Amino acid sequence: MYEIPVGPVHAGMIEPGHFRFSVVGETILNLKARLWFVHKGIEKLFQGRRADAGVELAERVSGDTAVGHNLAFCLAVEDALGIPVPQAAQRSRAILLELERLYNHVTDIGALCNDVGHSILNAHAQRIREQLLRVNDEVTGHRLLRGAIHPGRTTLVRPPDPDLLTTIGADIAEVVALALDNSVVNDRFTGTAVLAATQAADLGTLGYVARASGLTVDARQDHPFLRTGLPRTVHSRTDGDVLSRFLVRAGEIQESIAAIIALLHDARDRDETPSTTTAGPVSGTGVGIVEGWRGTIVHRVEFAADGTLTRVKIVDPSFFNWPALPVALADTIVPDFPLVNKSFNLSYAGNDL
């Protein structure tokens, strides 16, 4: 048996993490992941700030999940301080959440194809990602959707174009179909790094990792902040392999586009001039639960009597999903590690708070 150390410094832009493989030949017997190289004490940085001053921090908990973490933070603040939120603002938040899911899932679709040598599909996925980032910029003034959500309000520069999103959806569907029709892609994806349903449930996995193993956890259904217009279908598979995680993403892309279009139509059909929302009880503590693109995000906040934050507790889905990666990798081969790691695509920053 040999040990292969990898990291913590990796090629490209990946964040630091140390992986130690115990192998016989190419077969992985055990993987030990060591994280916390980018621990930044971000929960402590919230203390003493007022709610609105915490928004910039929340958006940077994990850079690719600006909407998910900021929305969970704002929902927690609104719960703690009894701040009313108009339905129009909640609909705008749901649109932003799905836009964030779109560009990240498209990126992963391309990266997974690239990891098995189908670079042309990755090039097309990156082209589509750039289109989506430009949509984000038009909608919020920021390519990563920052600066739009604040406690009690949401500000959009303009709504996204539903016709453009429909076209993008068809483009993505073509990339997915080309990937699934390729025998090499199918061979590398199918049966690779299986995470069984019992393992996923025992570890408390979340998001597409859980849903690819047959679990139907989704905060959009279990803890909705908006009662209408959210995706009605929880896309899940039962095989728990790389292919299942790929297909769950592909299904969620189309569901997100349909949800955004439905939310836009819902907004046009309603007269939002009179606000019927009322302030809730002021408890000083609150919880926000959001289905980010990686999975369920939870923020809990506590306020002092003077209105400053005394405690913010953050749980990113990667905290629960990292332990599942070594389990899924058992009995796979070392050359499949980049592919499997990308199929999970966990956040180092979200874990190393």
C-alpha cells in the first residue's frame, strides 16, 4: 500500500486542501481530506456590525454563492427584527437565487465534460456561462449578483429577458445531449464514485449530492420563503454516481429557467402597489434557510439591545458534503479523483469559515 499526498497547493485557481490517498495500485482504499487552510474567522467579523453592514460579509462567505448566503443572512435578520418584506421583493430574491444556480450548474456541466477529455463541450458551456454572467450584470449591476439584496428590500436594475433565458436553456440542453450521447463520457460517468442513499442519509448530505443519491431534500420545498413560483419538482436520481450528479444539475438548470419565467409572469399579473406585509415580532434572534445552488444554507443571528450583531452562525452545505467525498471515492481509481471531486464541487471557503 502506498500513500499519495496531493495539495494543499493545487494548479489553477482552486483553493487549498490537502488530500492523502492510501492506494494499492490505482485503487483508492482510503482518502483523508485536510481542510481549514483558508479559515478567516468570518463569523467573528460580523460581531458589532449593524444588519445592513453585514451584507457585504455575507456575500463573500463563499464567492460563488453570494445570493444564497446573503439571502439566508437577510432572512435571519428579518426574522430577528420583525422586518416586513413585500412579495415583489421576495419574488426578485427567488429570481436571483435561480440565476445563481444557473451559471454555477452550467460551469459544472462543462467542467465535468472537460475532466473526461471532451473539451469542446466545456468551451460551449463556458460560452453559455459568459452569457449568464452578462445577464446577471444587466439584472443587478454585478456579474456575481452582489449588492441587490438587503434586509427588507431587493433592488433589481431590470428583470431578466425570458426569451433570452429560453434560448439559453435550449443551448444548454444541446450540450447535455451531446455529452450523454458520447460513449467515453458515459463510460467515465456511469458507476463512478457511488454514494449510496443510506450513506448520503447517514452523513446528512445536502443539495445535488443528496438528490443524486435518491434523497429529496430541498429547502425550496421544505422551508419556502416564497409560496408560489418556486420549482415544483425536486430532481433526484438513485444511482449516486457521477452521472447522477451530472443529470441532477442538468434537470435543475431547466427547472430554474422555468421558475424564473414563471416568477416574471407572476409579477406582471399582480398589482404590487399596496403592500400587505406587516412587521413580525422582534425576538432579537432569527434563522434564515435557503436552498443555495450547492444545497441548503442556514444562517442564525443574534442582536444586542442597541441593534448590533452579537453572533452569526453560518452553515454551508459543503460542511456536510465534504465527509461524503472520501466515502464515494472508496474503491475508485486515482485518475478519477479530479472528475469525482468536480462532481461534488464543494466549497473550501464555505467550510473553512
